[in-house]
Amino acid sequence: MSDAQALDHFRQATFASPGDSLARYHYAHLLYQNGSAKRALVQLNILMAELSSLQAELFLSDGETRVAELLRAVRQFRELLL
């Protein structure tokens, strides 16, 4: 799968399932890797707002990642972009 296809896949996933935090996180990474740091930051800001309203110990859709773990990764990634 090309980068353009992957970006389109994750963009569509964020529209189809806006609450899928893991898909949005991967979308932000792909945006950053493809030179769209500002767009990646927008996605990370959305994630921060969504994750901050959830209980830290809840598991995300993969059944392995906790809210607190992804929130920590999002904060670190945001610091890189700011």
C-alpha cells in the first residue's frame, strides 16, 4: 500500500468512526511523515480532547492499549510538533 493509499484509508476511517482514537493517531503519524505537520497537529488536538474525557484505565478498540497510554503518546508527539 502506498503512502497516499494509507492516508486515504485512515482519513476515511476517521470519518466512518470518528471515535476510533487509534485510527486517528495513526492518521496523524502518516500526515506528519508525509510533510503535513499542521494537519497532524489538528488530529492530535482532536485526540487530546477526546481522550481527556475518558477514564485513563479504559482499553481502546484494540483491547490492549489503555487511554492513559495513548494520551501519553499523543502528548509526546504534540511536543515534537510544537
